[in-house]
Amino acid sequence: MNSKKKGNRVEREISKILSEGFKENFKRVPMSGAYCGGKNYDDKLRKDAIEILSGDIISPDNFKFSIEVKSRKTFNFFDFFNSKSELFSWFEQCENDSNNANKNPMLIIKINNHQAVILFKTTEYDSEFKFKNWNIMMLSEIFQLNKSIFFKEK
């Protein structure tokens, strides 16, 4: 399977996991690659369009995060210690997109044959495991947390 198809499939899978876990509607951004994210950012678009289309997944309007999804065959733990690694470019991309959308950054990484891992920044929660200011946990664990960490009051 080519990497674009795999990325699309994983984004759909993550959207489904988030939808079922939060009992809210999450969908993959059409023509993903973050339609308004990264190099596609266009400050002439309406603010709500930028907010909706900056990440890889369209989230409910009261969701506090812009979501970037990455899928890889393998992952090297030592990338956490190499500031030139692909991991650090993911952090940068995620933070830029979330700033454009005026949301908090969330990075979900899916490695073949492993559960998805979520890294997210917020002042409202401190996880047991952190990297710099990023909370790190298994994606499945976030649904046990207080929903107010992830959603604004409607």
C-alpha cells in the first residue's frame, strides 16, 4: 500500500476511534495533507475555514485541539533525543497548524502493529509521561479523562 493511501486509511481509523470514544463527530479532512495546514496556509480564508481545515481531522466546533495524524511502519525511540529527527518536524507542523486555527496542538502517531499514541499540549492536564510540554499517552486512555480537557462548554 502506498504511503498516501495508508495515511488516508489511518486518518479515517483515528477519526472513527475519536468519534466512538468521545461520542462526537470527527472526520478526515477531504484531500487531507491538512487542506489549510503547513504550506497550504492561506490567511485570506475565513477564520472558521482555517480552524476547520488546518489539521488532518475535522473536529466538533467546541474541540480545543487541532489534530495532526502520522502513521509509520516503525518508530525509533531515539528520535526523542535528535532535534533533527522527523518527530521534531511533526511537532513544529502541529504547533504551526494549531496556532493558525487558534487551538491547542495534538499529534497522534500510529505505528504498524501498535496502538496509537497521542501527544498533546494543554495547561489543563499533566500526564504521567511528558516530553517537553507534550503530554504522552495511549490514544485509548484519553477517553477516561475529564471531557472538559478536550471540549469547551457549549
